[in-house]
Amino acid sequence: MSEFVERTIDVEGSRVRYLTAGEGLPLVLLHGVGTSSGEWSRLLPELARNYLVYAVDLPGYGGSYVPPDYAPAYTASFVKAFLDSVGVKRAVVVGNSFGGLVALHLALSEPARVYALVLSDSAGLGRAVNPGLVALSSPGAGELRTALDKTPPGAARRAFRRALLMFARPWQIPLKWLKDQYKLAQLPNFTDATLGTIRSVVGSMGQREVLLDQLPNLRMPTLIVWGIEDKVIPYPHAKEAIALLQDGSLELIPNCGHLPHVEQPKRFVSVLGQFLSEQQPHKE
């Protein structure tokens, strides 16, 4: 089983951190709001058996640079530049939550770069979102929460608060995930990036972008994975989206919340592997 390594690379003049392992078909993993590439770490050794895996810290998070803005379209352009920097012409792009919306933007704007698309509990497929995120989009509340979360006691409360929101079953929360969330919140700019990203995608009426009308334009094979007990974005979004795809597959995971790759990693890897095995051999 391949061990992953941590690397940094210059992407258009800015420092970017990523994790990588394996060889074969390139597989790019995009995390959601308020976390980092490390959230994929439990999957990387297994995925690296068959793929060349890249898990990248999106701008503002972990070890990557502070961007000029946190809009999904900007972040998608960053992912394209990252692929250029690591020499990947075409990849399977897997995105969770905000990362899913970024992956969708990339697939729509640069379809030749996306061999297959995987949207896991993705933003951008409906208006509905947890009311707590809507509250953070209003002036004042978000800034206060951000300031508190930077402190050690606040970072601990943030980790447990996020855990209860993200997971369907408390006993399925990995201790390492909690520890990582505690550490991440205390990094410079991390909680500011989290708030900036939330506000880029969520407003007073819910999610700002709904790209359902553009899904019929996708030509690449697309897999939608969703935890049925997602408390952040409801799983009916997946059912509405799958009906609009030309080449789509749907996997609903029971007893699972917003982070299938963390809460049900073996199931997630199995579903992803099955989906990719059904595609034609990769060609550059």
C-alpha cells in the first residue's frame, strides 16, 4: 500500500500544499469549507493502489496561500492552474461540499480537463442549506464566531460543533478528525477563510449558486454520492441532479452525514472504485 507524501508547489506565483501518492489515472480530491486536504488522508493509501492521487489544500486553507477571493469560480481556476503545475492534463475530479461546487465549475468551464466527475454532498445543486450557515452569512455573527474559534477553547468547541453537524453517528467520528479540526482553527487566516468561503456560497436565501440548469451540458461520466442523513445539504438535491445528467450514477449512503469519505471511508472508496472501473481506459 502506497504511503502519501506532503509537498508544496508554486502555482502562478503562490505557495500551495498538497498530499500525493500512487501512480496511474490522476485523481484530484477537493475538500469542503473549514477543513484541509488532510481530511482525505484515511483514503489516500487505498486509492493510491490504483490511481495517482492529489489531495490539495484549497486557497486559504492548510498550507496554501490566501486568495484574493473565495468564489467557487476563482477556486476552479486555481484547480486548473494546479493541474498545469503538476503536469496533469486530464483527471478524475472528486469534490465534497464546496469542493463539489468547485469541481462542477471546472467541469463546466474546462471539460477537456475532467475525465470523470464525482460530486459528494455537493453545494450548488439546490438552495436549501443548514440555517446555521445562513446565519453566518449575516454581518456581525460570523465575525464574532471567527474571532472566538481562533482561541484554543474556541477551537475545541468548534471541532465538536462541526462534528455534530457533519456526522450522522457520533461514534463514527474519528478522533484524528477532531484533533485536526482543533489544530486547523488556530492556523493564521483559517477561520477567516472559512467565513469568507461560506459567504461566497451562502446568502440570506440559502445557497447563492444553483447550477442544475447546466448539468445537461456535462458530457463526462458523473457520480453523485450523498449521505442520506446529511444535516448540511439535504440529499434530495442528489435526486434532482441525477435526473439532469446525460451520463450519471447515484449512490446514496445510509447512516452517513455530510462527509462520506470520513464517516464511511471504505464504502466511499468502494463506490468510487466501482464507478471508475466502469469507465473506458484513460487516455491522455
